[in-house]
Amino acid sequence: MVMTEAEVLDLLQNVGAFRAGHFVFVSGLHADTYVNKNAMYPYTREMSRLCRSIAEGFVGKDVGAVVGPATGAIILSQWVAYHLSELEGREVYSTYADKDGNDGFIIKRGYDEIVKGKNVLLVEDLVTTGNSLRKCVEAARGVGANVVGAVAVCNRGGVTKEAVGNPPEFVSLLTVHLEQWPESECDFCKRGIPVNVDVGHGKDFLARKGS
């Protein structure tokens, strides 16, 4: 059964993927909540459950291969392809897109031949702008794949289907709206509450501040 948003949120909270505190994003904006996508990957049963929910949403759509951008979404690709194979009683391949060194993605390692001519599903853990997922969609189309859909576990930035390359279907298991603000308006900074340096870009922020 496809998971509800409440069930997805509960799962991510249970594995520590949602953190409260004082955080700095790569954009330089500050926030009181952080989605730590890497926290979910060590939990195999939870990952399997999330990915089965993704797979169930694409049963009957003749998906031949699943592609995830390196690195974290490689795990998503593996689990989603596994569950699609189990649900449909046929082989659905798991592949991934490498970073190309120029802020883009490329499908290589022979995976380009695997996805060529097949219906392909793209999977991603977290989208904020949709830029990485869009580049993977373009990479898949560039090697002759027919992109039938794209899925994000968590949509943090109100990302639209158009922002990820306009696949026929774009699905998010969970949509969250996180408030964020510039340093000059950050109440945590004004109150002297330290930024978190374990996740996010707190270390870079402190280095710039000379702390």
C-alpha cells in the first residue's frame, strides 16, 4: 500500500532525518529545521518500506529501469527496482547517474546501454530546486531512455514537474515547507545561539565569520 504523507513524515522523524536547531543552508540562509537525507540510508527496513511505496505507484507502467543520481539515490534506485521486480514478476534494472565533473550528470559504466529504449523511472531523496533531478532526467533522455516519471522522497522547495525536466509524472512522498531567512534577520544569531556544525553548512558559516 502506498504510504501517506503522515506515515512518511513519521518514518523520517524516527530515523532522525528531521532535525531541530539552528542551521545554515548552502544558500547562506538560516533555518530552525533541517532535513538530513543521509540519516535515513542506514535503516534498511525503513528504506525498503519507502521504496516499496514508490514502486507501488508505478506498477503497470512498464518501467524497465530505475535511475538515481549518485550517491545517495543509488540506494533508492536499488530498492525501488527490487520491489518493482517483485511486484511485477520480471527483471527491472537498477542503475545510476555519475556526476560529470561539470555540475552535471552522465549515465555511463554500460548503464547507458541498459536504459536505452526502456521506460525509465528517476528517483531522488531530497529536492530543493530540482536542478540535480532535472539534469538526471536530461542525461537519461540523452542516452535514449524514455523517462516515464520522477520521484522524490521529500520535496523541500515546492519543486514543480517543470523544474525537474517535465517528465510525464513527478511525485513527492512528502512535501515540507521550511521557513528560512537571511543572517541579518536570524533571531538565533541575535540571541547568540550557536549554529549546528554537524549537518548543513554551519562550519563554512563559522569559517567565514572567523569563529
